[in-house]
Amino acid sequence: GENVEQHPSTLSVQEGDSAVIKCTYSDSASNYFPWYKQELGKGPQLIIDIRSNVGEKKDQRIAVTLNKTAKHFSLHITETQPEDSAVYFCAAPPESTGFQKLVFGTGTRLLVSP
Amino acid sequence: NAGVTQTPKFQVLKTGQSMTLQCAQDMNHNSMYWYRQDPGMGLRLIYYSASEGTTDKGEVPNGYNVSRLNKREFSLRLESAAPSQTSVYFCASSGSSGVYNEQFFGPGTRLTVL
């Protein structure tokens, strides 16, 4: 089955710096890679996703890159702000589930200090 | 729209007690999910329902049962709670067709089993 590994588990940056979170996956058939943000006391919320036919996608200060050959994808946050502090999860859908379920990484706690 | 709602928000049980976690969505989604979130382990799928009347086991189904009561509601039951089931439980739903469907999460239920 699908195995999704996420690094680092915690990341501390100064406001204005960039942050990068990396994930690797094992199922080469996976074709959709979302990133979720979870604020304290809330459920996760989708912030950006990428499909397997695209190498990079940007949305204002956040971007996701995908390397299908190496089976890894990354979240990039530029000009970080204190409100970016949260736990971030990557995910991928295994082919064995008909791509209907997501396997999540273990999460990265991002702390942005003013 | 309320999105995905969960009740209760908090619950404390004694070992061996039973309870049902309720989840409802008002987005006319076909697919619904139950996850548990434990420190350092990310989100793990307990059960999944692709449509009304169908359910499927996820990664960690032991000790749980589910009911897809209708298209809106998906409940999770603990028949005999154990301390290992202390966790935060999230319900989610996603759209009806295609493979690239965002999952919308509820606010979670924090369960403690003593």
C-alpha cells in the first residue's frame, strides 16, 4: 500500500523567511497530491493541491512542486507570517483504493516567530 | 452552509463504555470518512463510505463500527471503549465524482478513555 513520509516534523522560522516541507510517496500510480493546513483546535483545510501532469503550482505565497520520477513533492511558503503557524499535512491517494482514499503524512508543525 | 458538523466536541468515557460520534454534512457529498489523529501519527483512516448504504474499512478499523444513515449522516460507534482509543476524531466528506476531490473536515471530537 501507499506510504507517505513527511519531513521535518517541526520547523521554526523567522517572519519573512521561507519554509519548505517535503514528502515522499511509494505508490508510483498516485496522481493527486494535496496539502492541508490545520490550525489549533480545528480540522484540516486544503490549501493547495497538484495533479501528476503538472510539475509546479503557485497560489500567492504558497507553491507545490512535484517530481514524479523521484516520487516526492514539496510545499514552499515564502514571506512567512505569524498566521502561517500551524500543522501542515501532505497526502496521496493509493491506486489500490481507486484513488478514493488519502494516505496522510505525519505532519509538520510550523512556527513563525515575529 | 454549515459544512461538516460533529457532535460532541469533547467526551470522557470509562473503559468498557460505549458511545456514538455523530457527523453530518450539508454539501450533498457522496463520500464520507472517519479519521483519528494521534500525536506524531498524522491522520489515519478508520472507515470510509463511498455512498449511502456502503462502508469500507480503512487503516485502523478494529474496535469501531460505522453507519451511513443517509447521504448526510455518517456515525462512528465505539462498542467497548479502550484507553488506546483516546484520540481526536475527525469526520470528512468529499464530492461525488472524479478522483480529484477535496476533503472537507469537521471540527473534531476530542475523546478521552480512562
